[in-house]
Amino acid sequence: MHTAVSSSPLDAEQLRSRVQDILSAFIDDQRRVMTAVSDDLDPLLDAVSELLAGGKRLRPAFCWWGWRASGGADLDSAMTAAAALEFLQACALIHDDVMDGSDTRRGKPAAHRRFASLHQESSWQGSPEAFGIGAAILLGDLCLSWADHLLMTAGLPMSDLSRGKTIYDEMRTELMAGQYLDLLEQARGGGDVNRAMRVVRFKSAKYTIERPLHLGAVLAGANDEVITAFTGYGLPLGEAFQLRDDVLGVFGNPSETGKPAGDDLREGKQTVLIATAMQRANSSQLALIRCHLGDPCLDDAGVDVLREIIEETGSLAHAETLITELTERALLALGAVALAQPAPAVLTQLAYAATRRSV
């Protein structure tokens, strides 16, 4: 039995170290498979190994505590099922960086930039950028495949995995739908808070918290009351989590976010924060937003201009109020159902960690 006491709720029952061990062992196994094909595949494995060496492990954590809250025992097989979500997250991050044209991820070159550099340094033929994008798409696809593989070979009874696979498949569909809605909002030019919140719900909220909780709970055989409570907790908390992410994307410290200051502004992300500012802006402020947002060459002065508008329109204060209200709503739903110990305390701590980024 692993202890539940920790300075971070993400390390309760040694979750992060156990997940890392599972991921490392799985990648080592896949390295043997892939190097039997060709040593040229090593850079793919190195890239995913480095990407998976970082991250908060939020999705495995919520899956694990959905399992434990529903009476699931402290089993390595259940932890393996939870760890599979890190490969799904890797797929989402790699593909998202391609779509956004992001240069960095977790303080290092994004996958498509990494492979573009490999092409350039090797003096290969063709376009380094096209090679990088192609390699990143394939790497994301590989991670998506590995997520399925790890989940279905976790060692849980097949009847349990079959129930869980239904939730997992819905989660993947919702994630891809949310990704498309995000692309669509970028193409439309944003400015609609309701549409931006819909993107938040399907691209992030359900996928980060609600569905991982559902997956863990269903794997453990939870009843409908628990599933409903996890929706009441997971959806508002997931929305608060993404709103915090949007705030950090504009006002965050690069040493903590792993991205340059104001990078979301350079990428032109149509977040709730930006949509609120656009709806509340006067004509001159709106003109400045449209001029600067999405400029890949936006300098620090331009970032400061947009930050000032976001604050002056009350968009930042509105986001902070929403984060607080949504978190309170989530905790209220969590307290409305009886869950196995020590899950309630850990899930409460995870709520604050996810919205304050104190992890």
C-alpha cells in the first residue's frame, strides 16, 4: 500500500513517480520494437521520451482518484490504465503545437521544430519545415496508438476495460471535436464568449478532468450517483483550469509556463480572456487588439499593450472571478456524494492545485 500523504496532491500515493516508471518502461519496450525496424526511428522515441519526462500528470491523477474514490484498490494495473492518458495528452500537445505554430513546449523546442532542426542540421533534401510537420504528425499518431495499447494491456479484467473503453472513446472524440472548434474559432476571428467557452469545455475541461474521473470510476464499477457527482465536479473545475491556463498564457512567468511571455497573443489564440476583452473594448482598443493579436513578431511592447487592454476592459478580473466561482461549484458537487477515503481530501487539494497552478 502506498501512502497518501504528500506535499503535492499529485504525488499522493506516489502517483507521479509511478506513472513515470510505467511510461519509461513502456517506451523502452517500444524502442526494442522500433529499432528492430530501423535505428533511424530513434529520434522519434527520444522526442516522446523527453516530452513525457515533464508535465503535471493531471489526467492520470484524476483517473486514479476517480478509481480510488469509487472503491478501487491500490493496484499497479489501475495505475497503468491511468498512465495511458499521458500518451493521449502527448498526442494532443504535439498536434496542437503544429496547428498553433508553437515554437516551444515545456521550455524545449516543440516536436515539429525539433525535427525541422534535425533535417536542417543533417543537410537533407526538401523543406525542413515540411519534414518537421510531417514527423510531428506521425509522432502524435504514434502516441495516440500507444495510449490505446497501454490502456488495453494494463492488466485489468477485460470486462472492466470494455466499460472503460467506451468512456475513453467518447473522450477522444470530444477532444478532437474541441480541437476543430478551436481551429474554427481562430478562422472566424473570435470575439464570441459563448463559442470560446464551448471550446474550453470540449478541448480542455471534459478531457482534462471530467472524462479521466469517469474512466477511473467506470473501471472500478462506480454507480450512476458517483458518475453524476464527478460531472458536477469535473466540468466546472476543468473550465476553471483552462481559464487559469489562458491567464497564464498572457500574464504567466515563462520559467513556470515553459513558453515565452505573451506567446498566446503571438499565436492569436481566441480564448475566453480575449473574447471578453473584445466584447468590452471600445473602438480604439478593439482596433489595437485586431492589429496586434496573432502577430508572430509581436514584441514586448506590443504584449504590454494587449495586457493593458485585457486589464482595462475588466477581462482579467472577470476571468479570476469565474475561476473562483467555478472552483467553488466543483467543490460543492464533490461534497454531495460519499466517496471512498482518502479520495475526497485529495480531490479537494487537486481542485486548488489545478486552478492555482501550485503543483
